[in-house]
Amino acid sequence: MSSRDQTDEKLERLVSQVLRDQPPRRAPASLEARVLGELARRARLPWWRRGVAYWPAAVRVPIITACAVCVPVVWVLSLWLAARLLSVTRSRMAGPLATLRDAGHTLASLGAATSHIIQSIPREWLLGGIIATATLYAVLFALIAVGYSLLYPRSQYSKAHLT
């Protein structure tokens, strides 16, 4: 162990000891009252408004069993329905699906071409363009704010005018 590690360990023990020796602080009275009030309100809730862990076993066991049975049933039914819909849509939608597939290929080619063009531009130019665009947007925003303040002076909305 190096001397730095030993020093860090001693410092850690010292800080831990100082923190343990601090007297516990009492919560503000308003916070204590609000917390105790909320705890009392939750204790008065009926069992069905609480978490499942607080429900009576006579209700909890059938509900959990029903959920455990429903999950695989829904899974199997969804797989069956998906297979059924797939067979129906293959026969009826062959033409429109081919058109969508061709549109997807076209968009993918366009994306690849755009990516190639952007990658061929030097990074300094891209960074300069981004900075120039951001600067122009900031200038536009400033001009709009100045124009707005000139069209609608603040004196119209002062508190003295409203009273």
C-alpha cells in the first residue's frame, strides 16, 4: 500500500468519525407534521387502494394466479393472430407491399448518397457551416426580440398602467 493510499484511508476514517459524532438533527415541525399526516392518510386507505402486498391473501392469490395464466394465453393468441394476419395480408397486399419495399430501397439509396456526400466534405467546413448557421439563428432571434420590443414598448404593461 502506498503512502498516498494510507493517507487517504486515514482521512476517510477521520471524516467518518467526525460525521458520526455529529448530533442528529430534528426535522422541521412542518415537515414532520406533513409526513405523519401522509402516513396516517395512507393507513386509512381501503385495502384495494394500497399495493398488492397489503391485499388479503384470499384476493391476492386468485389475482396473481389469473395474471400468471393470462400471460401465456395472450402470448399464444397473439402469435396465432399474427400468423393469421400475415397469411391474409400476403395474398391481398402483394402489390402495395412491393411498392412500399421499392420506396424503402429508394430512400435507403438516397440516405447512402447523402451520407457519402456529407462524409466527403471536410470536417472544418461542416463545423464552420454549423457555427455560421447557429450565429445567423442567434442574430435572427435578437432582431426579432428588438423588433418586438420596439413594436410593443414595456410602458404599456407597467403595473402603474394596470391600476
